[in-house]
Amino acid sequence: MIYLYFLVAIAVVIAAQRLNDLRAKRVLFLLLGAALLCAPLFDRNDATFNVLADAGIFVLLALGLNIVVGFAGLLDLGYAAFFAIGAYAYAMMASPQFNLHLPFWLLLFLAAAFAAIFGIILGAPTLRLRGDYLAIVTLGFGEIVPQIFQNLTKYTGGPNGIGALDFPSFFGRSFGQSTIPYYYVVLALIALALFFAYNLRDSRLGRAWMAIREDELAARHMGINTTAVKLAAFALGASFSGLAGVVFAAKLSLVSPDLFQFQVSVLIVSMLVLGGMGNIPGVIVGALVLVLVNNVVLPQANTIAASAGLHVDFGNYHFFIYGAILVGIMLFRPEGLLPSRQRKEELHHAAA
Amino acid sequence: MLRLEGVTKRFGELVAVNDLSLNVAAGSISAIIGPNGAGKSTVFNIVSGIYRPSAGEIFFEDARIDGWPTHRIAAAGIARTFQNIRLFSFMAAIDNVLAGEDAHLHARLWDSLLHTPRQRREEKAARERARELLRFVGLEGVAETYARNLPYGSQRRLEIGRALASRPKLLLLDEPAAGMNPREKGELADLVAAIRERGITVLLIEHDMGLVMRVSDEITVLDYGQRIASGKPAEIRSNPRVIAAYLGTAVA
């Protein structure tokens, strides 16, 4: 059953990519949205919506990182840091930790703002860096942030993290243990993220990002303030991640440093590479495919193996499996499953 | 309009530009010529803000601009092209031109995020101007083609179109005729003249003497980073130091 959701969503996104007519595209996305909105009326399986909400959180993360890496061409290997900042913002301000119980909805905005500020703080020292150098610095940032949360035991609960986070409530009604309300929040946030991402792409700012990705020096000669434009990419990308972090923390009702390790950043970058960097439908597909593999296929493979009398934990092999997928993609379809026209041509030229 | 006073640029021991003073009159077409390695492109890179001069001052319309960041110099009204074309390769021709308009657009972050009516109006007008500029440089038919996929001569013209989009008062052209055939060079000369007609001052670096002599009002000759001559085309043509610099001279 869960496969059906993923396959339908992936199929619709791919179909939308193939359509040239903007209006038809929009209709298709709206239909998918409506179907997803109605799904809990027919299917009351909480576990399904738990996986779907997780998938949605990763779609949000992928859309956010796509702004930084895909649009502006700034390779960020520490993106999970902003996810952590969003999650910890919720954990510290909506839990018994400091006896602060700010509302979930307010914290969504606050966390997005915090993450954006940290995006700028990270961005500022890296402005002169490019390519591999930038990747190394962002990687460092991605390592530092969970370390800080781990070591500031007094405020963050150290390695154990913070638990018993508040359940969000909507007009006085608590979300409770059900995952369906989170699923709805995630859907709404994705809709918002898509609206922003498409608008940004087709705007002055999006064009400036493309220009600095293509040739930063020439962009500066066109009067583009590359400093401001890059910082905007870092801040906006990070804010998506901050939103995702809040929902993630609230749903789990727990945060701890090990949830935001380097592998999370790698996972999100892999989603972009797999799906097609810079292309919005592409990165959605990339996120859905990897969550499907990670959260559905691998656990099921375990069950099947166990029933056959084998004791294998496929979860332990997930890096091997991503690795194989990524190597395969790089060899046979380096532009990703669903690339933008730009990226496709770029890689064709590079090969030629 | 543009005035260099005693500009020197050293790279370690190498003096690429040595105590250069230069005056470009508003509305003129001026050229900088000289053998390879004479420091011509370095002068452009200093004026456009890639390098800071080691000594000397640069004035543009009475503002001292040396030390300004590149994007500010561009916004102040100095646009340029590059010796080795630097277009945004995987952007459509029209998007290249639109990127050139950036400094004159007012959309803020919120406008870009929300596509406010003001943003829509501005984009529409900008697109209109971009089309007009593409027509001006003779590329109206290829607006949606990626810069990378245009023929060489068209890429040179697109780069000029993109530079014009930033509404410069002064346009720096770095070897615009390089790699062009005679017909394309002729068209380029017409284009440069048409640019001046628009009230834009042009300063160009060029090796093609035919073109330089044809379009320039004023020529400055550099050799080893120093100005060895300047004047009208006819004066330059007969200047013995210039001839010596180009053809070499017997060691006394």
C-alpha cells in the first residue's frame, strides 16, 4: 500500500516534468495535492503516514538544499546543521527543558528565521571560496553544530538530547500520538516551499544565482552583488531546513545529536544528485526514491530475509546501497533521473 | 570621462602597467593597442575592479573608483566584454542580457519570493528591453538559444549586448574582433559606431589594425606597461616608436 503512494507521487512528478504547458503542470500538481490531502480519509494506517511525513520532510530538505547547490551552485556538505538548528530550536523552546512552551506554529517561523541567520553566519566566511574549498568548510560546519549540541550538556541534554517535546496543537486540539496531523503540516510546508522555489527560480534573484553558478566574475561585471546574492541563497536554503527540523523534532518528540550527523547531509546531497540537481521535480523524485529505499524497502527486505531464516540487517548496508545507486547514476545518467535542460546539456558538453 | 593618473600595477617583480596616465573623452571611441603582454588587458582589469592598482588613481565622471568592488563599478556605468568570451554558457541568450540588467532592477527578496505585481511589471519591461537589445546586436532570432550553442561571432555580439544591458556610459571591449572573419569585422565596426550613436563612450583593445584605424578617434599605444604614444590614427601610424615596438628595432 505504501508503495502505491510513492509510485503515484513519483509518476505524477515525472509526468509534470514532461508536460510543457505550465497550466497543465499546475493542474497535475494540484490534483496530486488533493489526492494526498484526501488520502487519510480512506486509509487510517498511522504507520503509512509516518513514513509519508518523513518522506515529506526530506522533500523539504531537498528543495532547500537545491536552492543552495542546484540554483546557486554552492556545494554545501553541511546542510544537516540547519536541520539540527531547526529541530533544537523546537526542542529547547517547546519542552520541559527550560519550561518554555512556545506554540509550534510560532516556532516554525522562529526556527526558519534562526536557520536563515545561521545560514548567513556560515555563508559569510565562505564567500570567497568555491567548489572543493567551499565543500570542506561547509562540511566542517556540519560537524561542528551537532558537536556543540552534544557538548553543551547543560542546555541541550548532551548526547541524550532533549525528550518529551510538546505535542503541537491546532486551534486547541493537540496533535496527540497520531502522525496524520504532521503529514498535513508537511504537505502544507511542501506546497509553500514549491511556491517559493518556483518563484525564486523565475525571478531576478534566481537569474543572478544562475549567473554566478555559470561565471561568478562575469556576474560581478554585470553589476550583480555576488555577496548579497550568495548570502540570500544560504539563508533561504537554510530556512527550508529549519522548518523541516521543527516538524521532525515535534513528530519524534525527541532530538539528539546523532540524528543530524554527516550522513544526513550526504543523504540530502545524494537526493539531489540522484534526482537531478537544480530541477525542482527532479529533486522531489530523488528524495522520494531514497526515502522509499531507506524507510520502506530495506526494513521489508529484513523481514523477508528473516522469514527465509537469514539474519541480515539490510539497514546496515544502506550506505552500500546508496553508493551503488550513485555510482550507477554517475556512470549511466550523470545528469540525474529527472534533469533540467541546462544540466543535461552541460554534462553532454562536458563529455564531448 | 575616464581618467587614469599614474596607474601602476605590479605582480611581484613584474611591472605589468607602469605609471600610466590616460584620458578617455566622453562620446569618443578610443583604442589601446600594443604588442602581446604590453599590459592592455591588465588596464581593463584595473578599471573594472578585478585588480586594485599598486599606485595611482582612477576617476570616472569625477568619482574616484579605484578600490571599489567590481559590481559597484559596473553599476556606476562601466561595462565590459572579455578577451576570452565569458558568457553564461548554459543560459538562454535573452537571460544573459537580462542578467546584465540586474543592477537596474529593483525587485527585493520578497518580490522574488512572492512574485509581487511590481516584480511582474518589472520583469515584463526588462524582457522587452532585452529583446530590443538582442535586435540591436542582431540576435533577435536566437533569444532562447543557449549562449554556448551560438556561433562564435554571435557569442561576441551577445557579450556586447549583455554589457549594454547594464546601461553603461563607458563600454570596454577587449579584443572584440578576435577570431572574426572580414565580414564579421565590418559588421562589428558598424556596431561600435552604432553604440557610440547611443551616447556610449567606447574604449577598446584590439589587434586588428584595420579595425582600430577605422573606428578610433584616439589611440594609445602601450609597450611593456608604458605608454609609448598616443594620438589620432594617422599620427600613430607614422610614429617611429610605435613601428619599432611592433616590428622590433636594431639594438644600437
